[in-house]
Amino acid sequence: MQPLSMSSLELSVGGLGSPVALGPALDLDPLGGSSPFQLPAPVSEMERPMMAEMATRAMDEFIRLAQAGEHLWVKAAGGREVLNVDTYDSIFAKPGSSSFRGPDVHVEGSRDSCLVLTSAIALVDMFMDSSKWTEFFPTIVTRARTIDVLVNGMAGRSESLVLMYEELHVMSPVVPTREFCFLRYCRQIEQGLWAIADVSVDLQRDARYGAPPARSRRLPSGCLIADMSNGYSKVTWVEHMETEDKTPINQLYRDLVLSGAAFGAHRWLAALQRACERHACLVTPPHRDIAGVTLEGKRSMMRLSQRMVGSFCASLSASQQHRWTTLSGPGAGVDDAAGVRVMVHRSTDPGQPSGVVLSAATSIWLPVSCDRVFAFVSDENTRSQWDVLSHGNPVQEVSRIPNGSHPGNSISL
């Protein structure tokens, strides 16, 4: 792919902070219910040209970052690429660069690429649909909404521009979520090559929405998607954000967050690969018979398991809509996450039994590898050793449905 010629940029996207507030402090009252979630008002006609210009500049900067060489990207541990912030600031000088950052602000920039088992146009459709976006990334995106469609675009979504809201999480009640109101701009560069660019917008015109304790903004980020004409697409992902943390990050998660691994490009692509493989398994008949499971039964189980994963991931979020209370241990402190946290909420989701749901969570270090822990909890022969609901009785696996290339990606009945 030939490098694209892009103009020099001076992109300013406003101050740090998300304009969305999700209600007052919460408690354990299961009947109280959280405050209704509110989105900022749709974009006015006067604001649309300004946002269109902002999105165009963000697209140009993102493509330059996606195609830049070693002067902007350096190799970190594990071979991952991280942004050289000093070089970036010198090239893309703008308000909010190094001399304007407060002491609590840290910058995360990462880039990665991989092949995924789906077409480019299917990925574009997923990116531009907030419901599909949440469904594809339940381990990262706890909520997403389309606030306004600024430009519908041409056939195939090229030149589409939407204003979106999303909340990102690490699946732990001790790590604050990150909220963004951002523009998402889609452009077809050439046949089979697409670019999706994101950039935060400053919507503090809606003062009633306030700002959360951990304030973040997404600098020009996004994906280059190249259709490989064999059922695969090559995706180059750039993630670039600034976050202002008013409270220290929990000791157990500090390295994960500050290294950029928690919200970086590598994690997004790993989740995307798994989601695409799972979708391919859903729509493709199995190569061999699965004991005791028909084709339609397989698809029903896969859809059910996806809803289970979505519910599980959402239940672990530190979202301000959730009411976590520490029951035991000093877990509320900065350097200890071992306290048991509980949350009570009403179940109102479609397809879920109505009633009150109790969730409990804790975090611990174990002196073994993550692969060994995964093998232990996924093996039916060892389940009785840790699952109190089995009451010490053996568990028998009736059937196993693969939903990815890795042997561990499967559904067990």
C-alpha cells in the first residue's frame, strides 16, 4: 500500500473531560434504581460544520500515525509498538500538548495490526453501529450509544460521520471506567481499503452533564481496514488517548493501566480476532458432528453464550451506574483489591428473568501462570474443587462446541 499524502495538521479537540454524568453516589438499595442514563443533546446546525472539519483533520492525522515509521513508534516489551510522545508533540503541536498537560495526565499511544476472519465491509458496518460495537467488544466496551448521525454518507457507509458515546472498562470494580463522547468518521480510501477515525469532542456546552472522576479524551485514533480478498481483512489499529486520574490507580492494576495494555491497540485487536472467529463459527456449519447437538442447537447455544458473556462482563464494570460496596477486608484502599465488593441491581434486560441480581467480585494475585489458571477453571474434572454450587460432586461434560481457532475458545455443555 502506497503512503497517502496528507496535509499538516493543527487539531485541537477541547479540554479533558467527558460531558456525561451518570447520577449521584449509589448504595446497596436494590429497589432504588440508578438515575436514568442521559446523553448529550443532538448537535445543532451551527455545530455541524465545525465537527465535520474536526473529523476531517482527525482522519488525516490518524492515517499519518497508522503509516508512520520508527520516528513516531518505538518497540516496547513483547514487541508492541508505543507512541513516542515527544516526537508526536513536536510534529502535531497543538493546545493540550506536553506543556499544557497537568501532573495527573498521562498519555497512552499504541499501534498493532493483524488479520481477522471477516470482510472489510462487515467490519465497517460493525464500527458504525453502536449496538454491534458493544456486542463485538463486551470485555472492553460496557456501553455505547449513537448520539447523532451528522452525515449518512454514500453507499457502503463511506463519508459517514456519527457522534457517539462509549464507556470502556477493565472488568474490575476497582478500576474506573473511561467515558468518551467522540466523532467517528468513515472513509473509503480506495477499493477494498477503509479508514475509521475517532476523536473526542468537547461538549461542555451541556453543563448539566458534569464530568466523571477519571476524565479522558481520545486523540485521533482508529483503524485502517484492508480487504485481503480471501475472507480475511488486515486491520491496523491506532489507539491514542489522554487520561486525567484524580485518584491513584489500584496497585494490582497499576502496571496494566499505565503501560497502556488495558486500553491499548493490542487488546482491541485480540478481542476483535476472537469476535470474528466466533461469528464465523456461528454462520458456518461444523466440519464434524458435535455429540448431542444439532446445527440449530449449536447456533442457539452460541447466541446464549454470547449473552452470558455480555452480562458477565457488564456486571464487573466500575461504571457510575453500578453500586459497589465493600463487605470485607481493606479492599477500598489504593493498594489492596482483596476486599469483597458486592452490588445489587434489578434485572430488566430483554431475555433475562426479572428480579434482583446480587453480584460479588474480588481481585487476587496467584503464583501461577494465567494459562494454568484458565486450564484449571475450564476443566470439568477440577470444577468440583472450586465451584461451591457443585457441592463437591463430579461434573460431566455432555458436549463441547468450538468457537475459535484456540482450543480454549469453546462452549461446554
